Amino acid sequence: MVYKLGIGLEEIPMPWKETCAMDEKKAFLAAYLGGELNMTALCQEFGISRPTGYAVIERYQRDPESFDREGSRAPHHHPNETSRRLVQLIMKQRRKQPAWGPMTIRSVLERLYPDEIWPAASTIGAILKREGAIPAAPKRRLGAILRSTALTEPAAVNEVWGIDYKGQFRTGDRKYCYPLTLTDRYSRFVLGCVGRLTVAEEYARPAMQKLFEVYGLPKVIRSDNGPPFATNGLAGLSRLSAWWLRLGIASERIKPGHPEENGSHERMHGAMEAELLKTVQWDMASQQRAFNRWRKVYNEERPHHALGMRRPAELYQPSPRRMPDRDPEVSYSPQHEVRMIRQNGSIKWNSELLFISQSLVHQPVGLLQVDEGRWHVFYIGLKLGMLDERLKKVVPWLPEST
């Protein structure tokens, strides 16, 4: 208890009793709503001033669901706060490429607007969250990306390819290099190790296009759940994996946090780290030449215990499934209702716009009726979810659902 100096032992009200302030607020509100005491007596009972009591009541009446959340004591404006113009440019780039993360966005904006001083990638991430461009709980949703079947155990070459990015690093000119790597899981043959400036889809796809033209098409590509291979959307589909589907390639994803499910690919990365990346090259061009030299040694000279000490090149041969000259058209059976995905990722259904996927913009989806008011939503042969007309939304499909 605190007392006024020079005025005997007259009490000065404390803000709240020294227990749990939140519990005290809840008890105060319960007593106020019960109407047992007037405001003066109620504030004396809880050891607070009348203005404090009225402030709590006003906050409760304004928003009963969040009355107990303390307002921020941070200043409304900070001298280092990102200007509104830069925020608008960040959000414009995010809307243009919704799958890009903060680091990618920063790299692009630095190139587009070299005279601006851009905030760190972590600050850009905070801006995206504040502006609602990043889901509130992406990690929880990411954990819901489940595989519908067991992982394929390859019995021949080109049945399963593994894909991933080796951890990024800076070349001598201080630019980031993201090595995109692909392997044939049966033969351990490294199909490609290509240095990219970012992990964005438009950098990955041209590299894969060239590899498909050289080695043909696999049946399955196995990846982790990160971009550009997967998203938090329906079925985890990304623009890149949607393109694979159009080419007749199925996607498999390992469980989040289980890199051992792509174990041979991870071991290849370990060999790359030990044999190549102890010394980096000056720029991307010279680094790519180093990747090519290392890949040749790994495929043609380095024996592998898992292959009975044979070399991957002794087992591997290109796929008979050749890369088509153009992407195949997507079609559905007459039993399907077909809708085209709009620029905003939605379809028009019963005069309502229902969001499907930003990864399938300008692509057709097929809807097959299950019962009254419910439709399965497919992209080619992949079931994306269930359109529920009563809920007016598409519910994600999980393997255990029907």
C-alpha cells in the first residue's frame, strides 16, 4: 500500500491489486455487471481509481471479446518506420506474385528501385503480416498438407525424381545463389544443379524446362512443402506443381520436418557441401561452371555404396516420355461442371465468387456432384476439396475425408 506524503495515512488507490491484473479486471467486470455495488464502492473494493474503472468498462462495452487485451504503449509513429510509399510498393509486388516471400520481394524491389533504401527482409515480413498478406498461422496450416498415398519406392529410373534447394550462399560478388537440385532416386543420378537468384517459380520453371527437354519426364517428383514446390492452398498446389500435373507428372511431398523421406537427395546435398561449397566462386557464371564440374564427377566418377559401388551414370538413361512442344490442354469428362479460375483465384458459382487457388489462375477446374449442394473440385486428376453450397466455400480435402 502507498500513502500520500505529509497527509497522514490517507490511501492512494493503486492501479490494480498485486495479484494477476487480468484476473482482477475480469472479477471487477463481473462485480460491475452484477450490480451489487455502486462505482465508488466498487473501485474502492478493487483498489483502483474511478477513471481506471470507467476505462475498463468502456473498453469492455466497445469490444467484449477483446476487452482484456492491453493497448500497446508503443509510440504511434517511429522515426525508422517504413514510409507509406515503400509499403505500397511492397504490397504491389506481393499482389503481383503472391507466392513470393520477404527475401524475394526485397531482392526484386532493390533491382526495380535501386535508389530506394529498402528495409530488411524481416521488416518486409512484418509489413506483409500487418497488411494481411500472410496468413495468421501459416505453420499450422502447412502441417495440414498431407499426402494422399504412401511415398513411391522406385523400381526403375525416372519413376521418382527428388527436387530441392540446397541452402543459399553468397558468391564472391556478394549476390545470393540458390542451387536448385534434381536427382533420380533409383540411380542417384544428379540431373541438374542450377544456380538461381531466388526460389521463385519463374526462376525454377525455365531450369526444369531444359532438364525435361534433355532427360524426358518422370512419373513422380518428390519435394518438401516449401515454395515454389508447394503452398498453403488447396492440396498444397503451387504454380510449379500445377504445371507438372499438366505434363502428366504426379507430386509427392514429404511430411513437414521429415527430410529423411527424401534421404538420398539430402545425402547428395551433404556431398555437395563437403566436396564443392567449401570454396565459392566469384559470380553466378563461374559458380555454375563449378556445379557442372562437380555434377560430372558425382555422376561419372564417384562410386556409391547404395549402388554396389557403381556410378550413377552406369544406371541412368533418359525417360522415353518426352517433353511436349507445348503444355497439354486440360479437359474433363461430360459429367464435370467446368469453371475457369479468375485472376483473383476464384470461380463464379451460383452468382457467388468462391476462392479456389491463386496457383491455378486462368486454369479450368472440374466439379463433380456428390449429393445435394456438395461438389468435389478437381484439377486434372487431383482432388482439391469439397464445394459446399450451404457454407458458400470450398473445404480442403484431406486423405481421411470422403
